[in-house]
Amino acid sequence: MANAEKNPKFKKRRRSKKPTDQIDIASERIEILFEQAEAAFNGDPGLSDRYVEIARKISMKYNVPIAQKYKKRYCKHCKKYLVYGANARVRLDSPKKCVLITCENCGKKMRYGYAKPAGAKE
């Protein structure tokens, strides 16, 4: 048993945190890529999908979250860039208090909840 404690079967992987300047650069690049995806959608939708793919990979590599305003701009299932009215349908589901976004590429539905502001009166 003593030998097993010294040489565990599974070693814990050391994780080093990325430098803050790399994290800042990564978040800037993610923002630029989403802006480029929006600009390129009318000319070449495939190119905008590729920009989203690159932004997601940067986000995963540097462990940087994608901003909330950009998270809702791509499909969580097929990873395509969404433009409301062109390849995505947006509806409000009042009984469930959610925004329903339907991807026209894959047909999947994504729900984002909403509620009244905290200080609002009825």
C-alpha cells in the first residue's frame, strides 16, 4: 500500500493559469471575430460560421468566456452564426417567460429566460 501512495495510478495534472495579457488579447480577438462574422454574413455565410468556430476555439483554449451578447448569436447545436430574420426565428413565449430562438439550419430551439426587473411594480 505504501508503494501505491507514492506512485498513484493517475497523477493530477498541473494546470498553469494563462497570463492576463494573453487573456485580454483572446477576449479582444473573440470580439473582433464576432464583428467580422456579422459583416461577412451577407456575402458569405460559411465564412461567418468559420469566424464563430475560431472564436469558440480561442475561448476554450484560453478559458475566456464568450460575452453574453455574442453567446446568443450562434447555434448551440450546429455552431452556425445566427442572424435573426435570415436563418433564425425569434419568438416570445409568455407563459414560460422565455425568448425562443429557432435555428433554421438545424431546427433546434434555444430558450433564454427573462423576468421582470427587481424594482418594477405591477
